[in-house]
Amino acid sequence: MRLPLSRAIAPHLDLLDETGSTNAVLVERARSGTEPEFSVVVTTNQTAGRGRLGRTWVAPPGKTVAVSVLLTPTGTDRIGWLPLLAGLAMSRAVGDLVTDHEVTLKWPNDVQVDGLKVSGLLAELVPGAGVVIGAGLNLTMEADELPTPVSTSLTLVGADTEGIVDRALAAYLRHLRDLYDAWAAGADIRAEVSAGCSTIGRRVRVELPGGDDLYGTATGIDAEGRLVIDGGRAVAAGDVTHLRHE
């Protein structure tokens, strides 16, 4: 697989036949201090992927794509926006491929098609080197291969399978590059993220890292990228469930 569209956007792209985790590979490389910004590691056979809150992420070989990108922003005061920025990039990439469905971002960085998860992202800080953003995207999984009943894949929502790995990857890298460059130049992307985030305005349950649950209405995203509940409490991390409208 040559990935010409993707390599045109990210010349430092390494396609691996198989790996445990693209994030683990790129984090280790980033620690060397010699890896250039926007280095990319990709595979369609990730055997020990990691999700948020320590979850594992494994999929049938060849039916998903896992991609990790190294970003090296100046300073750390705004890096909390990077996972959201990457989630917005992935949602726009999926929207490019699936034009007749609703594609949205569920805070902080799950991408959904018609309310079903098609992609998840994980950011890892590499002290002194930058931030590695990992993403997994369900490409051609059948319904009985999906990890949860609330998941989907691109082909299940009608995406064209021809060259889907390169087209999906290139779309994500292009949107990520554009959004990151704007953010690095000082642009305030909060309005763009908020506009694409389906969590805002919804009743939610937030499973907090300490194990407590927080219920309320998500009313916005603050200047640091945190989810604001009931117009007051700001949540920096947590597993969000959209509750049914009563």
C-alpha cells in the first residue's frame, strides 16, 4: 500500500504492516528528540491499541486504520485543545467521505455518525518532545465485528471502499494540518469546535476519573477546552454519555 495522497501531506509517514500501538511507537521515537514535527505512524493491523481511561482497542486486521501524529507546539498553555482539534479534524474527514449522514464530535474526542462511534482519539504528552495524537477509524468492519452496539464503520454508512485507507487518512491529515497551523498561529478555534460538538446542549452523564458520576446539561466549552456543565462546573477529563431527551 503506497498511500500517495497521505504522503503528499505528511512526507515523514511510516506505514507498518503490524504493530501493538502506533502511539507507543511514535512516543518512543519522539523521546529521541530527532523526530520531526508531523511525523506519522500508520497501520491497518494494530494488535494492542490503547483507548481513553486505559481501555484496550483491538480490531480485525485490515478493517480499521490506526494513525499517530507528532505535534510539537511552542509552550504548553493551550495544549488541552489539541485532542479537541484532532477530533474536529477527524469529524471533518469523515464528513468528506460520508456526505449524507450527520457527523459530529462527542466531547472530548469521539467522532460519531448518526450518533454511533466511528472513531476515537487519544493524546499523549511526551515531556520535552511534544504531543502524540493517536486516532483509530473504523473503515470496513461489518456489524458483527464492531466493538460495541453503539459503534459503526464507514462502509456501514455507505462510504465508497475504493482506496478508502488512503482517502480517509489523507482527509484526516489535511484537516489536522490546517487546524493545527491555524491554532499554532494563535487562532481561537473554540467556536469551530463548539459548532461541531454534539455534546453541547445535551443532558449528559460524565464518569469522572475518580469514579464519581456527574449529571447535568453540557452548556459549552471553556477557554481551556473543558466541558462546562450547567453553566458552572468545568470538566477537564471524563467519559461522557449522552442521555436520552426526556
